[in-house]
Amino acid sequence: MTTSPTAKKPVPDEVKGLSQGAIVRKRFLGNTPAVISMVVFAGILVLAFTSIGFGSIPGWWKYGFTGFTPETNSGAPTVTGPFSWGDHPFGQDRIGRDYFAMTMRGTQQSIVIMFIIGIVGGFFGVVIGAVSGYFRGMTEAVLMRLTDVIIIIPLLILAAVIGQVAGGAVSGNLATIALGGFIGLVIWTGLARLVRGEFLTLREREFVDAARIAGASNVRIIFKHILPNAVGTIIVNVTLLMSSAILLETGLSYLGLGVKAPDVSLGSLISNNQEAFTTRPWLFWFPGLFIVLICLCINFIGDGLRDAFDPRQKKFNSRTARLAASHPGLLDPATTQPVESRFDGPGGAWPGIEEQRD
């Protein structure tokens, strides 16, 4: 059997190109702190929403966050190991409520509010920043002056007023959604300014001029041509916005201006038990631990996304940077790491280069 001379040979894996999405994904998965943070945050999410349930969906934990039970172990945590939780692993509060269930409910509230603020704030920030950066002129002046007015008002005070209005209008899970939505309406200002800066740069690029010549409408140019090129900045800053949102919600609840009783949040758990700091310190440990874990995870994920979308901001080892500059092509564009196939031997020595030390 003969092979046709025109038959196409398979392309070796090492010369196949990667799409932008594949490159970003490979860079992100190569960022160990970001991946660990993603796993930890996913674990917190699953634990919080499956343990006590959410809304009408039941959970697997035997106590609710509002039920009262006789005090066990003087209210102290009964957990003695990873697989030995006891009846009240996080202890009980002063009136006998299970603190594990209360902490999980507080975590639910904080996560829901964080995501709602991220969605609402991200939407308004992107739209206002994109419109002002693309159209310029009077449109830009009006939108940016509106942004400046909101910026000069202290965010905590503005959010406190909004929290009071939202809390008085509805109750239950709707109050949580309303609180997150209203706060999202005033927290978009920083994102809008960043998106505007991106659009001011991108609107002058050749591909935008080509789209105009081809007859594309302004809406199509904004959302089809420019916005995809700014998606890295948007995703990273929305992630950091969510981290700030959970701290803002915690502060409001600590001051009594966020989630209202009988519901709880992580901030209200700390506030309601501050008098028992010396006698029942675990009432602070667990809500504080979850606040710190969530914020750290979101920040590390945001850093990982930033490095994945814009590797120029990543800090390189100086020796690797020098060698890469003198021998272009030896770094993998997806991971910004040396290409293993271009090393001599298992020791990973750079070809023809002696060891250089900082």
C-alpha cells in the first residue's frame, strides 16, 4: 500500500497552537496558591450549603441555626478530631443554639451577598465604564461626574443607609438578596473607572477602525470587539470587588446595619457575642476563621486570574529572566516556564549555558 504524497501528516503536539482560553487555563492551573484557594473555597461553599440546607432544601446536619438544645460540654466545642465531631463541633452560644449551624448560615449569607454584589456591581461598572470610555464627550462627562459624586460619599455610610432600607422592606432570603443588590448599586465606581481606561486605549486600535469601516454599529463594536479584549481586567477586578464586598457586609452586620435577626451573618455572630469574648472565645474563632478563609481564597484566586490574563505582571526569577532574554523561545508562552523539551538531560541545564547565580 502506497501513501499519497499529498496526504497530510499529523501535527506534533509540541508545535500545536493553543487558544487564548487554553493558555489562560494552563497559566491559572500552574499557580499553586490560586488552585489551592479554589479548592478550599469550593469546600467551604459545599459545606455551607449542604450541611444545613438552603431555603426549602434540607441539609444533612441535625440542628438548625434557630433551634435550642440543652447545653452540652458547658457550651464548648465537642470536636475532638477530623472524624469525631460530637453533637456540637463548634460549641453552643449562650442560649443553647448550635454554633456550627449558625456559622454555616452566616457563611451562606456572606457568600450570597458577595456574589450578588459582584454580579450587580460588575454589570453597572462594566456598562458605565464601557459607554463613557467609548463615546467620550458629554456622555463621558455626565457618567464620570456621577461616578465622582458616588465616590466622595463614604461607602460604609452609604451602604449602611441602603442596608437599613433593604432590611425594612423585605425579610428572610429576600432581605439578603436585596441587601446585596442595593450595595452593588453603589460599589461599581472603581471598576467603572478601570473599564473606562481600558476602552480609551482599545477604541483607538486598528481592529476598531476596521469594524467601523465595515459598518458595525456602536453597540456591536463595544460588546463584540472591544469588550472581549478587556475581559481579563474585568474578571480580575470583579473578583477583587467580591473580596471587598464580603468585608463590607461583615462590617455592616457587625454594626447591626446588615443582616437582621433572627437571621445571622458572620459579622453579626461576632457582634452579638462580643461580651462573651473572655468566657466563650470560640464564639469568635469560627466566624472569624471563615471570614479570613473566604477573603484569602478570593484574593488568591484574583491574583491567579491576573497572572493568567496578564503574565507581564508576574514576578520572574531574575536568573530565568536573564536567560530567557538572551535565548528567546525557551519559555513556554502558556506557563512562562522553561520548555522541558529544550533542556539537556534530566537535570534541566540550559543548552550551552553554564550555571549563573544571583
